[in-house]
Amino acid sequence: MGGFFGAVSHRDVVLDVFFGVDYHSHLGTRRAGMIFHEEGSSFQRQIHSIENTPFRTRFEDDLPKFRGTTGIGCISDTDPQPLLVRSHLGTFALTTVGAINNDEELVESHFVNQGKQFMAMGSGKVNQTELVAALINQKDNFVDGILHAQELIEGSCTLLIMTSERQIIAARDKMGRLPVLVGRDGEGHCIAFESFAYHKLGYEDAYELGPGEIARITADSIETLSAPRDKMKICAFLWVYYGYPNSNYEGMNVEVMRYRNGEVMARDERAQGCMPEVDYVAGVPDSGVPHAIGYATESGMPFGRPFIKYTPTWPRSFMPSNQDVRNRVAKMKQVPVPELIRDKRLLFVDDSIVRGTQLRETVDFLYESGAREVHMRSACPPIMFSCKYLSFSSSKSDMELIGRRVVHELEGEEGVQHLREYADSSTERGQCLLRKICEDMGFDSLRYQSLQGMLDAIGIDPEKVCTYCWTGEE
């Protein structure tokens, strides 16, 4: 996915941006960059790959070269950025987060309308942030340009623009699929996805942009340039998986939601008479753990940690891109506690089950370590559609998703007509899905959180939450 952090102040903000971007490292694994500007001087920028080295280590040597009272930076799971652009709107820096599904159409349209070129990456594809810049530059000012770009883009686009006039323009996606929060301290403001990032830097909450809102942030002010829209579809996975535990979105804390989500799962299973007796309830590290704590608390069964994830040398922020190496590293990271596994009945809660590849290896590892039973719970419903708004899942096809793959094995093309039934464990088709995945994965039992249960745990108006990857509905 990706994340960004920006700051504008009466003092130097290099360290704020450096640490603020670093606190978004859980959102991306490929590229990162920072760019700064100080009045009377030029822009300073650096972009690095973070596929094999974490952000903080990769950029530490660059810090002495930077200075500025305005700066932005990003963690990107897609293209190198932020970019520095010179146009009729002036010279500005731009960073974006989102997904552009019609990028090739927009590029061709640009050529038809007298645009002559884009810089191409090795694949021949155009950097999507450069494409957004080109769309913005088709208008006479930033606000009209941003609105123009967001209307043309099929997918989503949240962005920051930094100018040489000591200001940052922040624009939240038109459907508000990602949060944009503004913090304040005694000398300026910052902008982030994760509120805890600026709390740790001494900022306090100042403002949260609404869906589609565009705001100008200076050291002294926050000014709305384009009003927020009424309709919002914020990504549910921010609470279930992506978001950091300390963060709040739309007033709802991530960790609290996860505890509540686990409690709802256990409550519903008890009511349906399908809760197994186990020796320990455990979470698949890291984001599955709070869901499991909630489940254990509500069920009355003890919480335990039968295996620990070893992360000092392999945190997620620089997991390798090669899938074979990723699978090997995932296995190497799982360090068992034999005393909590051998001859034990275990129930694990994971944040989600996407493809199932690594989860199958986890189950094999637990049985190899002596587990008597392994029961699995997913903190969200079966994922039936690849995300087209934030690239939550990088699947090239829906058939890479374990839910869709199993439906196809059970019923072929006809199964697509019954995905809602398959996602509902109270139906005959839903039970077939559970049994088939249990057989394939080696679970003693499997349950998914219901869509309604997950929405109840999030606790905001369900109409404001994007659930596309489960329902396929816009």
C-alpha cells in the first residue's frame, strides 16, 4: 500500500519527517523517499530501495545533507517517489498513495491531448505519481488539478504536494479510503496516515480531513480549499490488519477494535455451538494477536504464545520481493515454544486468510512441533475479490485468493454466482467452503468472522466502510 508524512514549521523539520516516515514502514516494502525545502535554497531529495534494508538504516547517512522548514516523505509499495515537478504551476514535490487501474488509458489520453512524453521505468510502465502530476498540470491551479485527477482516476488517490512557499497541500481520496490526519505543535503542523507517528514526535491531534477534502497546511494554519464530500468508504483493513495498534481512524482506535473483534467472534461461536475446547488461544503474529486476546477473554480459555516471530533481522519493512525467499524467511521467523505446543490443542486467530500459502506452512510447523489439534480463525470474512483501490492484495487474479480458488474447485464457474452464500458459514455452501479449506490446509476446524461482526467491531456507520474485497460491491 504505502504511507506518507509531511511537516511545515518555523523550525527545521528534517528529523520529524525522517522519524515520521519511518513510523509508516509497516505500510510498504519497496521504495522510500524524502524531499525538503528551506526558504532561499533549492529542494533536496533522496529516494532509495528498501527491499533489503529498512528505511531508517537506509536513510541515516542522508540526514546531514538535508535541511528545511518544509518536508515530505513516503513509504511506497509501488513506484519511486516523491517526485520533483516543474510546470506552469511552479516547482513542487508530489507523493501519492493509492491505485490507478486505468493508468494506460490515461497515458494514451495524455498523448492524444498533445502530451509528448513520460519517463518510463524498466517495465515500460509510467510512474503513477508522475501520471498524477501530469493530470494535475492540465488545470490552472492545484485544487482544480487535484479534483480533475481524482475524477479521472479509476481506483483511488491520496496525495501531498509541497511547494516552495512553505506550504503543503493535502488531498484525501475522493471516497476517503485512507485517512489523512493533521498534527500540531508549538511551531508548526504535520500530516500523516498514522496518528501515533506524530504523537511520538510531540504533536497533538489538530484535524482529520474528510473524504475528498483538500487542505492547505502552513506552519500557522489549516485551510480547507475544497470541502469534504458526504459519502465515504474508508478501508476496513486499516483496523483489521494494516493500521498500527496506537492509531485512530474516524475516532476508532485500532487495538480496541481488534480486541472487540475477537470478542464478537467468540460470542457468536458460543451462541452457534461451534467453539472448540482448547488449551490455548493464540494469535498469528503480529496483527492477529489482539484479535486473539479478545477471543480468549470472551471465551474464557487461556491466551498463550506457542510460537514467536523472530524479527530483529527480518522485520516486514524489508521482506524480500522474491516469493521463494519470502516463504523461506516466513518459515525461519517462526520460533516455537515446545512446552506450549507439544500435545496441546491450539486455536489460532489470524487477521485474514488471503492466499493461504504461509498459513499452511505454519500449520505444518505446528504439527511437526507436536501439536495435537490446530484450529484456525480469521478475523475477517473470506476474501473473494482482489482490492482495486489500495492494492491490499497484490494478487494478479481473484483465483489466487484461497476463497475463490476453493469455490472454483467446488462448483466451477457456477460458483461465482453464489459467492455471498460461500462467504456465509450459516449456509450449506458456506459449510462446504470451510470443510474444503480444512481438508486442504490441515485445520481441525475453521471459522471466519462474519461481515456484520467485523463491522460491529469497527463501530462506525457501516455505509462509510469499504468492504469491496468481501462483497464485490462498490
